[in-house]
Amino acid sequence: MRKADVIIIGGSAAGATAAITARRHYPEKEVFVVRQEKQVSIPCGIPYIFGTLGSASKNIIPDAMLEKEGVKIAVETVKALDVLRQTINTTEGVITYERLILATGSLPGRLPVPGFDKDGAFPILKDIAHLEALQKRLQSASNVVVIGCGFIGIEFADEIRKLADKKVTVLEIAPYCLSLAYDEEFCVEMQTLVRSRGIDIRTHAKVAEIQGNGRVESVRLSDGTAISADVVIFGVGAIPNVEIAKAAGIKLGPTGAIAVDRAMKTSNENIFACGDCAEKISFFGGRPSPLRLASIATLEARIAGANLYSIRREHDGTVGVWSTAVGGLAMATAGLTETAAKQNGYDCVAVVVEGPNRHPGGMPGGAPTKLKLVFEKNTGVLLGGQVRGNESAGEIINTVSACIQKRMLAEDIATFQMGTHPALTASPIAYPLVNAAEIAISQMRKTRA
Amino acid sequence: MRKADVIIIGGSAAGATAAITARRHYPEKEVFVVRQEKQVSIPCGIPYIFGTLGSASKNIIPDAMLEKEGVKIAVETVKALDVLRQTINTTEGVITYERLILATGSLPGRLPVPGFDKDGAFPILKDIAHLEALQKRLQSASNVVVIGCGFIGIEFADEIRKLADKKVTVLEIAPYCLSLAYDEEFCVEMQTLVRSRGIDIRTHAKVAEIQGNGRVESVRLSDGTAISADVVIFGVGAIPNVEIAKAAGIKLGPTGAIAVDRAMKTSNENIFACGDCAEKISFFGGRPSPLRLASIATLEARIAGANLYSIRREHDGTVGVWSTAVGGLAMATAGLTETAAKQNGYDCVAVVVEGPNRHPGGMPGGAPTKLKLVFEKNTGVLLGGQVRGNESAGEIINTVSACIQKRMLAEDIATFQMGTHPALTASPIAYPLVNAAEIAISQMRKTRA
């Protein structure tokens, strides 16, 4: 029987990060990543396989990252977990552990409509063989329908549209694409851009059936419209993969994911969980959070990995920070949108500022940047931010995230010490973050007066 | 006699921002910017006039920014300030004030060597006529020598080198260029890049004399070397412009700038100062800081403007955040370098990480990003950071700055909630900020054990 000090089940963003963290915090311990994939896809890079990268083999988490830290990798499928004996059963035998981290990820969400399983209907799996099969199928497809217009739907659609001779349609049940991430004005802007790139986005579109004789031929909407389709891709969320945990008697939480405390410990003293398979609570109010992102997974993994043998850090709750990019336009979001803040019961002040990301605006690479900040009205605490701009928007949002995490007030942000440069950023006189905070302060003062 | 509620002397980064802030905080008050320039140069944009922009007229702070906020602009030269009568005397007459903000900026530093005033020797003034004269002179110059290899020296040299048929030499007394901003490994990298672009950087170069018969002909170094020069540009720092303040009896501070408290108030109850003319104290230890940057000026202006009629905010001390960019390579710095931290008496741990700014690294626009973080060893407090990368480095440094300002610990940063995207940022598994903090934690633990 093989022995490991620490076993991590799963080798994607959560598993890899948990393993590296465990080695850094407990260098005397042997850490095994047990995963079923020979090679692991970079989860967020999957849409780019189909256009920009051209191959699933160019989107791999390098094992060298793990090997450099002394992590052992075992490619085998876990069949069962015995929490009393502290062992896992795999296709290759039994391994004992002192501590275990469940990083089993998620499975693609299913749409409860007839025809979901027809040939040519593809859920989004991270499995490389599956992705290669989809890629092959796309080569001969003329009509591609993507169901769900969140980040993944938009990114898939835009990448597939880069291939020759494809009609790409995206179906979204909500009034706008990306409506969970952004307020309406940002959603509409991205939607308009994506449409201008030749993609047919249909909102308010409720899918009734995937039609076809064995093989998909069309998607029928609830209003009776039928859209021709050779390939249908489902970007409709993710379901925590909790099978092993559940069978082993580990408690699940309110959303059906593995229940964890703030240290990422499960109901079993020696077992932690992180990533898509684990329950999340919101940084705002502590309610369960439905967000499933690689960046969230890696944070949880850094907490789980550090806490294995003594509790060293705790989770403050999920802020939710993420971004997307289409055709040189980047959009990023952190924390609550204005809509979400109001839905969560916050009385809030929202400010939008827009200006060039260079100074003077005529410097090369100049593009208008739009920033929205949402503050709680009475306290002035920053609840969320949204940015639309060029490449740098992907890092601007991380400054916004820092402000949210440290519960900074509009006043703190108005006196933020930022660096600026003509060729790299907006002007210090009108730096968007600071400018928006100062305008919010004026508005809050007016409301109080 | 004209009357104003608030007078701001100076219309550059500090003056303009102070005026906008005053109007936002005290909308019932009339705010006058009194400045001598009809049009005001963007200070940080000045080097780009000579190459990228092509004209001083393309590098102007737009008056519309002020007018939109209801700020009045008076183009006249202030000759004296009478603090008892609360008036200023200008070339156009007398104006009374309730509150005054001194934003009189700085004058170029002088080099104590013979020949400093020869025809063809140019200090860096913000005055447009002066900049146009320099530009005209550069057209016919073959040999250009820039004295001082800080940001300004490098940016001037690189922009002038973009013009046809110029030999450009930069003289630096220190062993490396940019040594006040970066640790050696970053300085050397930038220096190598700048040299590879055909610019002759000479370090350890002490200027002894500007030679020539009336007009500059060469620069003689203390080792006897003479370097041919048609134009000599001095990028050797800035001296606070305190003439009006001093004559009016307002107290000066230890470095000769206008003394201010944490509210940016001077020794006179009704007078504030901000920007290059005002004293600065460091965020680290509270000693006087020699930094003079537009971004620092605008922060001070936001404090001064908000405090005019009641104290609403205070200065925590200057962190110092700034960046530069040459040929697509951006470098940025915040807080203390490792060298400066040690000079300031801190026992510190420094970590350098390097990796692609995309995931996978093969995504378009991918470039290696290097990040260095410096922590105080016993507390784990972040003291400073340096970034080398592409455009986004200019915003990554602002996340670093947020962490410094909130006195975040390595532990806080290791659990930072960042957003990532394949087309915009590094991978969440190896996000540089978080990765560097985690490595620092391992190192600090080892040191303690």
C-alpha cells in the first residue's frame, strides 16, 4: 500500500495551487496530486483553443510548475475515499494519507430540455480528447449555436467566428449578455461589439428543444423559432463535482457543493476542499455565492494548502473578480454591480467616469477607459467596480479589488497614491479610480445635506 | 479690486487638481486659478514632445477640465502675496482671497559647473516657448548630451534618438541609471535596453564643465573625456519654487520647500500649499522625502482643496509610485526599493518572480513580467515593489501601491483576490503578486525557524 502525507484529488487550478502551497508551507511533507488527466487544460484558456491558439495541446498547465516544488503527480482515477482508514482507492490501488484536499472541480451545467444528448451537442468539458472532438466537429460545421451568453459563451462564440465560414449564434435567456457580471451599460456595449463582429446574439431566448434525427439539426426556442445548428455548445454554468465526497459521507452545503469552514476544512478533520467543488460564501453579507472561477479556486487552494497541519489563514468570503476580452476591448468586474448591490439590500451611490488611458490622449495606444464604482451610501464603503478599456483594464480591476478587500471608503480612494505615465495610464489629474471616488463623495454629501 | 473666495497660484498638475477639488468640496465658492501660462504643458508628457507627439501644442492640460467644474482662469503673473490683507498682486492688479493655495511648482535643478548658461544648454522648463526653442535647436543638432539618467533623462534621450541623425549621449554620475527608483537588476535591464536602441549611456560620469565659445561645443568630464555636443539638456532634478511664499513670510521646511502640516496647511491659517513647491514627508518613517512627481502633486492638491474651509482629510506621507516606458518595455516602482529599505534601517526580505503575463504564455501579446516585492522581515509588512513588463505594468504597480498604503502583510497579499484572464494577465496559479508574497512567507518562516 502506497503512503502519502498529503493527497490532493484533482490537478486543475485548485489542485495544482493547493499542491504548491502545501509544499511551500510544509516542505517536510510529501505531496501527491492524484488526477485522471495525463495533461490538464488551463480552464480559462479553453475558448482560445478554437481560434487564437489552434490546438488543445497549446493550453496546458505545465507540470514543471509542480515538479519544481517537489510535488508528485499520479495519473489515476479515484474510485472511493475511506475517511476512517484515511485511504483513497484508485484505478492503480490504495494510497493512505494524513491530510486530503478535495479539488475535484465541476461538471458542466445541464439544460433541462429534450435533445440535450444528441450527437453534435457539446457541453464544455476540460478533457482534452473531448475538446479535440469538438474542434474536429467544428471544422465541418457551418452553423454553430452557443447557448448561454456569459463570459464563456461570448469567448467561445468570438473564437469560433474566427474560423472560416461559420455562422455563429448565441442564445441568452436574460435581456443582456454578461448580466451577472456587469450593469446594463457595460453589457450593452460588449453585446454591440460582439454583434458588430458578425455574431448573432439573441437575448430573451429560451431554448425549448435541441432538434434533429440523432444528430443536432436545429435549436427550437420557446417562441417557436428554429435556428439551424450543426454544433450546439452549452455554456450554461457548472455543477460542483462532489461524487467522491458525498459517497464518503462528507457534508454538503446549501448549494450542493462540499461544505467548508473559513479555513476550507470540510466536516472531516483531516480533509479540506477548494475550487469549484467547494461551497463559497460572499464577501458581502456572507451568503452562499454561486461564482465558480479559477482565480477563486486558487485563493481557496492557498488557504487549504496552508492550513493542512495548522490553521494559518482564513477566507474573508468571495469578492469575485474577473474579466474578458474581445477584439482588443477588455471588460473587468470586481465585487457587486449596482444591480447586485441593490438586490442585496444596499443603499448605494454609483459613479461612472470615462476618459483616455494616456496623457495626453494623443499618445500611442490611447483608448477611452470607462470605470464604474459602487459605494454603500451611508458608510462610503466600496462595494464593487467595473472597467472597460484596453489590456490594462485586466490589472486596473485588481487595484479596485484591493480597495474592496481592505473595505476602503470613497475617502480612502480619493486620496489613493497612484502612479501614472503618459505612455501607460490616464492622467494623474483625472485618474479614473480617484476621480470616481471624489465624485461619489460630492454626491454623498449632497444627499446628506 | 477683484475678489475671489479661493485663489490657486499655479495651473499645472497641482494647481488644476486643487481647483477642481475645491469646487467639488465647496461648490458655493468661487475658485480662481491664477497662472502665468496661456497654455499649460502636461509635465510628464514633455519628453514626448520631441519624438512621439512632435509638438509642444499636443501636450497641453485641457482648460475644459477646469471650466467644466466652474473654475475661473486668470492668466497673469503673481508679483507678491500680502498675507495680512489677504491679497495677491499680479501684473493685472490686486485680487483678495479668503483661502489661498500655493501650487507654484519647481524650477529645474542647476549643475554647479562652469558653462551651465552657454547657448545650447537647456534646463527642462515647462514653458512652451522654451520647449519650442529646444525643439528647433534639436533639428539642427548632431550631438545631443543629456545630463542625468533618471526617468526624465532616459525619456528625453529615447525620444530625441527617434529623430534622424542624432548621436545621443546620457551622462550619469551614479553607477546605474534610475538608481533612485529601482534596485540594480532592474536598472541594468533598462540600461541595456536603452543602449541597444543606440543611446550612449555613460555611468560614473561626473560633469566638470560645459565647454564652448559662447555656444556649447562639448561636455568635459572630471576624467578629462570631452564629449561633442551641439545641445546639452539638464535632467538633474527640481528645486521648489518658493519665491512668493518666502517673500510673504511663509515658513519653509527642512529641504527648502514650503512647510505644510498633514492637512497641507502652511504656517498661515488661510494658506495651503501642494505639489513640487511643498515639503513632503515619506510614508516610511516620516522623514522629508525628495520625490517630486505629478501624481504626488495631485494627491496633495486633493488634500489641500478639500481642507480649505474645514479639515476633511490628512496626508499619510508619500509612498512614491511611478513608471517609465521605453520601446514597449514598462518599468514601475512603488515605495521603497530593497536598497532604500536597507538604507532606511529596515531588516527586509525581498523576492523576485518572473513569468508570462498571459496564460498560456503563447496567447498574443505575451511578455515576461518581473515583479520584486520587499517586505519588512519581522512584521511581514510590504515596503515596496518593482515591476518590469509590458503596458499593464503601469497598472500592476497601482495594486502594489494599494497594498503598501493599507500596510498589507505578506499574508494578506498571499490571499489577495485577483482577477485573471488568458488574454490580459498572468495565470491565477502563478499570479506574480500573490506568488511573490507566498515565497516571502516561506523565507520569513525559514529565517525564524
